[in-house]
Amino acid sequence: MIGSNLRHLRVFLAVAKTGSITRAAEMSFVSQPAVTQAISKLETEAGEPLFHRTPQGSFRPGRVKS
């Protein structure tokens, strides 16, 4: 995660804490697309998903089992 910036990491923590992109955006004072983009960039750097997406749209931290 060398290329990630502090904003991306703060957004990651907000999503992990709230379990929601929308609530994390509100908590971080950024737009929902900005949160989605930050998580996507972190996942690209990590080479794997950082959250398990559920059909209801909630996010759960942890590895996704293949």
C-alpha cells in the first residue's frame, strides 16, 4: 500500500467501521463515488478485495474466500 494516501486509508477505516459506503462518505465528508474510488484504488494496490460485498450493499471487512 505504498502508493495509497492518508485520505484513502481514512475512508477505508470509515467503511470498515460503518459497514456502508454511504455512511462512510457522510462520516468522511466526501462523496459516495469518492469513497468507492478510494476503496477500488486500495484493492488494486492490495491485489485482492478488502471487503466482502453483500447483496444488500453492506460491506464486511475481511478476506473474500474464493
